[in-house]
Amino acid sequence: MADPIRILLVDDHPVVLDGLAAMLTTQRDFEVVGRATTGGAAVYKADSLNPDVIVTDLEMPGMDGVEAIREIRKANESIEIVVLTAFDSDDRIIEAVEAGAQGYLLKGSPRDEIFDAVRTVSAGGALLPPVVASRLLSKVRAPKELDALTPREEEVLELVAEGCSNAEIGERLYISERTVKFHVSSILAKLQAKNRTEAVWLARESGLL
């Protein structure tokens, strides 16, 4: 049996944390390894616990969720992040995705959607409900035509979409990790994306994947 998905929960309401923990631990492939009630605590526990997935709210005292996501992803790109929040404004959605969130769900979402989001991002995918995706697309779609990707960049992008790290992409394509980083940077620039998650999402929406 595969190792369980290790999850860190972040919310400033202890009752919400209790409910989420109780719900998630009904799944045999999930393990809740920690909880945090502030953005600062989330950054600290992400570093000390090294979870596979973080499920976080956005509105918290002190460092908010968006800034916490940004700091966590800066320190460790392998940690995947799902936002679970009551706030659905366009600006907050885009801020969270641009900071590095791979999934965005509203509180009140069916439990199966939450389970699916955790599993999807843990496997290297991204999950945005249609209502969130449509808002993001209307905001981030470039008004001008995107620059074409080279065949090698297309290969790299496909592996990024599979959730591969730069080192894994280098091994698969027999190129150095430095070269992979160069190609990823070029892909982000051409797709006008802030990060790998947004690049994959935009590529899928535009038919490149």
C-alpha cells in the first residue's frame, strides 16, 4: 500500500480545523500531520513537517493565506496547496493561484470534491472548479496571441503537467537540470504565466495540452 498523503491544515478557526481533520481522516490514504491557525505558523510548520499537501484558508490574522502560500512555495516547490475559503472574489482567486495554489475550493464544497482536490494536487495536477476557472481565464488570458513553443518546450511542458520536478524532467529528456530551468522560464514567459500551475492551466485552456 502506498504511503498516505500527509496533510497540513491551516485555518484561524479551531472548530473548522477539527471538522476538516475529522473529515479527512475518514480516508485511508490521508494523514493529517499538523494544524496551524496563522499564516506565520503555516510557513513554520510547512518547513518543519514537510507535508505533501496543505489545505489552507486565505483570511487569517497577521500574515494572510496568500502571503503564506507565496513563502511556502518559495521555500519548497514540492509542497502542493489547496485553498479552502469562503472568499470568492476575483482578486483573491487570482492572487492565490499566482502565489502558487494548485487548487481552489469554496467552503461548503461537497466532501468528495475536497477529497478529489487533495488527491489531484498531490499527484501533481491542478483543480479549479468551473466557476473559479472561468473567472481566472477572463482575468489572465492575454489579449495578444501567445508565442509558439518549441518542440522541446512542448516536451518539458507535458512533463510539468504530469507533476515532474526539474530533476525528473532532466532525467526523462536527458538534459541538465539547468537546461530544464531555462526551458521552464521560457515557457512561463511565452504563456505569460506567473508559475508552473498557471502555465499548465493556460496551456490546457488554449489547447497546447
